[in-house]
Amino acid sequence: MEAADDGFRPLDVEAVVEYIKDTPALLALLGEQLEGLSVKEVGDGNLNFVYIVSGPGGSFVLKQALPYVRSVGISWPMSKERTYFEMLALKEHGRLCPYHVPEVYHFDRPMSLIAMRYLQPPHIILRKGLIAGIEYPLLAQHMSDFMARTLFFTSLLYHSTLEHRKAVAEFCGNELCRLTEQVVFSDPYKVAQYNRWTSPYLDHDAEAIREDDTLKIEVAGLKSMFCERAQAMIHGDLHTGSVMVTNDSTQVIDSEFAFYGPMGYDIGAFLGNLILAFFSQDGHANKDDDREAYKRWILKTIEETWDLFHQKFVSLWNENIDGHGEAYLADIYNKPELQLLAQKKYMIDLFHDSIGFGAAKMIRRIVGVAHVEDFESIADTSRRAFCERDALNCAKTLLKERCKLETIGQVISVIEETSARLAVEIGRACYHHEVPLVE
Amino acid sequence: MLQLTLSGILSFEGIYVREYPQENRLNLSLHSFVTGYHTGASQSENALYISRRCQKANHFSSTVDYRFLRLPPLPLGLFPVEAMAAAEEGFRPLEEESLVEYIKSTPALLVQLGEQLEGLAIKEVGDGNLNFVYIVTSPGGSFVIKQVQYTGLIIEQSTYCFVVQTCIKLMALPYIRCIGTSWPMTKERAYFEMLALKEHGRLCPNHVPEVYHFDRPMSLIAMRYLKPPHIILRKGLIAGIEYPLLAQHMSDFMARTLFFTSLLYHSTLEHRKAVAEFCGNVELCRLTEQVVFSDPYKVAQYNHWTSPYLDHDAEAIRDDDILKIEVAGLKFCERAQALIHGDLHTGSVMVTNDSTQVIDPEFAFYGPMGFDIGAFLGNLILAFFSQDGHANKDNDREAYKRWILKMLEETWNLFHQKFVALWNENFDGHGEAYLADIFNKPELQLLAQKKYMTDLFHDSIGFGAAKMIRRIVGVAHVEDFESIADGSQRALCERRALDCAKKLLKERRKFESISQVISVIEEISAR
């Protein structure tokens, strides 16, 4: 296919091979060996084409953006410049946290195309691992590392104002923010074309959300923060589908939504999706595995992730207190007690932001346009609806009450309480034969 | 009074320094181009291009503080000035003769003079803000020309650069931290000022002088001349003049400029574009961060206050943990809420009995709305507390103090009213913060608005208080106090203002109405 005036042409499997032949950087990655090359298209997200290219001499992943939302079609255009921002973010994240980010090998701006390291099997998407009930002992450690480093080093706690503003300006061009604004902060709270939910079970729940005044006011505050507050460079879509894992490797991918926004949005995305995974477990339980131990592992991971993040973030802050970050000058916060006080206030605000954003993301995955496989893979719709309803209720409680919560332990309590009600309800529903008994 | 002897320092060829000691003022005139002086680096790296002439400004205070001009002893390093780069890009500083030529060759300006150059008069007035300002009048018309000054000499000492101010007033920008050897943002401030003037002028034409002409390489703006009897509001407040339309006009200006540049009106696409554009105006933003939010809270070289009376008060500020935590929470540089003027104090407003004009928006960028509102209200409060220092046997200023408080109250209340009215009128517009489909019931809209306005109120009080504090213990003070000749009387007024500011900053979240703020002011004033 001929390139358009802007130099773009969408690839397919054959075209990828031709493209590789014309690109020395990519040929080099394959050790110049094109014999026995295999190209497989694996893109399973909402936005892009993803090709795994592997041959005897090497391998890589090619990701290309099309100028529309792939899962919807050309009726929903989306700027393909998102690849540029993804590349910038991959590079910056890779610089700050090289163990948890695949390297970028090649970037072709007109073609909206990135080549990066292929995360070889047994790497799988974390979300799938959570559905399958697999424990990842290093997950909390790795993710807290990633978040602490990427958020701290791109904030005014570390940047000078000059550096910060330059970076903010650069990322102002990332139009994907508008997608988030719409699908996370707006659509779930009104009648919107692409909204869907497990019907008819959740019809009332979806309606209740659309009529919940307190919820709307809270979400409006979060939306403003999302649009206005250039706190750090955030991944922008840090759900469990953006993480690939093995037993001892954790890799963060898909950073095309990256921009300068509130830190809590990344932390909230990850924790919120863990909570969704938790509530979906009852839908994956069977006679061999009731998933109770796994549920406890998920809660432990949520708790550890926040606690370790908190610890590492504050350490980085302490190590860099005499640096060129301009937010909390050492000359002003010149006493240990004062530094501690300032840090405490900062971290509690960040905690509240994270809970708020996490809850908002949970809600949108149940009554919005894009759902999560954690629930979608529960075949029995009424059972799915039970799990989703409790996730929804938990999210609403967290969103509305977050300013009263001071520790992650209290968040866990909210989850456990909501879940206990679920168990009672399912039990009751089973008793009345509304839901099939587990064999 | 410290005598600056620049000639002693500039001991290399080409520099021509004239000193005009006059009424205890020192005027510097640097007439030539200079090349090269550095202790270490090569000439090409450090070629210095000075082409500046400056005269004393006419309408500024006769009390000048030179302390922050103290220059470090030689040997020094000189760094390349923005001016050099600017010159390469077509910049040249204008003075009276070259200005006439410039006008003659610029049709947009000739038109403003009705093509009549006979009887053309040019008066230089400066603005104390690193700009040259010329008033150009002829029988056929008039305008003001504002051109960025690339101050001539930059001397580095550790991480600080000292800028020698050739036009001296109360310095808002006595020094600028150099980052590396480039100063990329400063020369563009004329561009940002022009952008802000145009945007504000579009949104609120009755209170912003029109821009007639902008010349980017020349860092030059031509705008409407605010004819006499327009004076700077701050001077009017010192003189005890009442301005009956002030609250109405300023509330208009703030409501319109802040509402229409926020996400209550913008789509996020428009908003981000505009935010990105103004991200370039970072240097001034960073400077504000430093002089407003940082320096007063630590031992900083250029801090000064009415000594010895306020020594303890200044120290108390540096030791006030709660105050510091509160100030840290006023995250100035992170929140792109609306296009703010950035320096909306009473020196940025020119007034007559029925005209109010906002000028000098060169600090404009996308920041928190409360910063503009707070700047204006905070400076009114400073004016209030200074009144006792201006009282005399003919006028005890009591009635005027009540007028100021009335202005304070009306300005906020009218602002609140107009802002919410604009919001209501535009609820179905393309603003994306509060979509009509979501906020689809009147009670819900009201609830959302109430929360928004309460938060904005608290922000405004917070920022206003911070600005009050910095004007008393920081680098740049205000004429309201500086013009009180008696040091102990001045200190008394300043202390009350300081105490008021600290209380407002710490307790602002308890306030729900402006009248509660007025009560705090009155209570402290009575002490």
C-alpha cells in the first residue's frame, strides 16, 4: 500500500517483513537472519496492532498505531501521534527503572511504529495470571519500585521548575488524555452511547451511578485534577493489562497514555485493578479451588504494594532533599520533624488521590465502554453480576469515604466487608437456586 | 547609600559608563557594545553584548533600596546574555531617535498617529520591570511602546546571577538564577505579555488596553496609551482616593478572564494547547515560586524588612512550621486551572474615577485562579493596613479604611456572582469540567458550584496571604508601606498586616464568606 502524504501506511504481516528488510536497525536485531522468520499479530487491546517478530538470530515486538480506536473502528478516530508519546515515556521510564521496562530499539514517527524488546514466554499479561490464580511473589516489590521511581523522578520533588515545564509542554500534545477524560470520568455518569453492563442484573446499579449526586461531585473533582494537575509523568493506563509477568520478572508496557498528570492516577489504576481481580475470584472459583487463599494473596499484594511504594518514595525524597527539586527546599524544611510533617501530609494526600482514582477506574470498567477480562471471562452472567456489583459498591464506598481513610489496612477492611456481604448474598442466592451451586 | 561604580568593574574595552548621582539616586548609562571578559572560558563563549541605555523612571518612588545590588568582588565570570542571541535574531534596543524611525517604517503605528508626525513627542517612563516604556503622542493620536530590556551585565556567583538593574525601582526581579549559559525564556516575555493582553482584551475589552502592534524579534509591543488622569491604583490608594467603580470593574475582569480560560468553558483539547503555549513562560513562573513561596521562609540573601522592629517577626516566619506546611500546599506551578495574569497587584492596575485598566501581564501562564484573586485582594489588605501610616491631622483615614474594606467585600462578592452567572450561561457549552448531561439537575449544579467556589475562595485567601507576607519580609516591598517615612510607624502597620496574613493563611478553610475575612482584618486592626 502506498504511503499517504504524511508518510504513514498501515502494515500487515507481509508488509512487516518488507519493512524490516528496509530498516537496518531491525535487521541488526535479527542478526541479519531472515530465514525462518516468523511474524505474528497479537494485538489484543483496544488501540493498536502488535507483531511479534522472531527468527533464529533474534526477536522484537513491532507496535503500530492506526489513526482510530481499533476495537471500535474508523468511527472513533484517535491520533496516531500517540506512538511518539509512548516512545518518550518508554525511554524515560526505561531510564528511571530499567528492570521493569522493555527497551526501545527503533522508532519511526511517520509510520507511528515502535520496535521494542520482545518479552519472551513465559511472560504473560498480569491480568491473565490473576484470572488463572497464579501468585507472583515479587509483584509488589517490582511495581512499587516502578511507581516510586517513575513518579518521584518526574515530579517537582526532583525536577527544577524549568525542566518540569518543558516536559509538561511536550506531553500536552497527547490527545489520548481526552479518551480517558471521556471514558473514565464522564461516560459512566450519564447515558452514553458505548456504555454497557451485565444486563439486566446491573441495570439498577448502572442507573444508581447515573443518579448519585455525591459520586458525581467527587468524580468532577478528580476529573479537574486529571486535566489540570501536572504533578509527574504518569503512565496513564497502569492497569493489570499493561503489565507482563513471570515468576521473577515484571515489565510495564503500553505507555501511550503518558502525560504529566496526578501521581494518584497511576497508583490508583494498579491498585484498583487488583481490587477488581479480587472481586472476580468468586466467579473463577470451582470445586478444586475456592480461590480463598488466592483472594488473601491479592489483598496482601495490594497492601504491600502501597506500603512498599510509600517507603521507597519517601526514601528517594530523603536521598534527594538537597537536590535541585524546588518543591520542598532543604533551607525551608530545615528540621527533621518539619520534613517528616511535610512528607506525611504529601503522602496522605497522595494516598487519598490514589484511592479516588482507583475507585473511579473500577466503576468505569463495570458500567462503561471497556470492561475487564477478569469479569468478562465469568461465563455465568448472574454470577458475574454479583461479583461486579460488589466491586461497584466497594468502589463507591472508597471514592466517597477516602478522606477518612488513613492506611491501606483500612482500605483492605472496606474490601473485606464488601466481600463478606457478597459471600452471604451468593450463599443466599444459591440457597434459593438463583445461582447454580458450585459442583 | 551604596555607590555603584560600574566603571571600576568594567575594565575592558568599549564600555562607556556614565554615572548620574542625582538626589541620592544612581543612574547608569551603558552605551557601548562589549566583547569578552571571563576568567576561565573562551571569548566566544562569553562574548557579552551590551546595548542598553536606561534612565531613571519618572513616576517611581524616591526611596530605593540598593542592598540587593551589592556586587561581588572581582574576579568574576560574565555569561552570555540573552541580548546577544536576540541581536542575532533581529533585536535592537530603541531609543528616541531610532524609535521615530521605527514608527515611520511601521504602518500600524503611523495609523495610530493619524499619519501626523508633526509635533511628535516621545517620553520614556520605564516600568521597573526590566522593560523600556515610551509614551508616544502626536496631534493625531498616541500609544505606548513597551520593549524588553536585556539588562547589560550578568555576573555569576555560585548558582546565582546578579542582574544589574539600570532602571531602578522596587525590584521584583533583582536576580535571576542562571541555568547553564542560556536564558531561553526571558526574551519571550514580550510575546507572552502580548498573548495575554490579546486574550484578556478579547474577554474583557473595557479593562485592558488594546494591542496595536507586536514585533517579536524586537520584543516590542505597542498598545493604547492610558492618558492622564490615569494613575497606578497603588498610588491612588496611598493618596486616599476612592474609586467607586473599582470593585465592579475588577470583579468583571477577573470573572471573565478566569472563567473563559478554564475547563468550565474550554474543551480539554483547547485547554492543553493553551497550557503548552504558556509553558514557555516558565522563568517568570519559577521566579514567582522563589520570591513568593520560598525566600520569605528561609534565610535568603535579598530578604529585608523594617529593621530592627520586625526582626523577631521575620524570624518567627522562618520558624513557623505550620505556615511552611500551608505554603507548601499552595502548589503554584502544578495546577493549570486558567490563564492567570500572574502579577495582579495594585501596581498592575491603572485607574481614573470611572476607568480601570489592567496592565503588565508578562507573568501570565496557566495556573491557579486563586493566585490572581488573592494578589488583588491581598494588596488591598496591605493598602488597608498602611493607612494608619498615611494618616495626618487633616485626615485620619478612618473613612478610607472603611471604603477599602467595602471594596474588598464587594470585589469578592461581585466576582462570585458574575463567575457563577457566566457558568450558568455556559452550562450547555463545550466546557468539559462539568458536563450538562451529568450535572443534569439544578440542585446538583448548585452543589457543584458551591463546592467549586468555596475551594476557590480558600485558594484566593491562601495565595493572597502568601503575597502579603512576601511583601513585608521578602525582597520586593510595596510603596504603600515604603512611603511611610517613620520606621517604627511603618513597622507597626506592617506587623499588623503580617499577623493578619498568617492568620488568614492558617485558618482559611474555616472561612465561608468574605465578611469573616473582613472581621479578622478589623479585629487585628483594632489591636
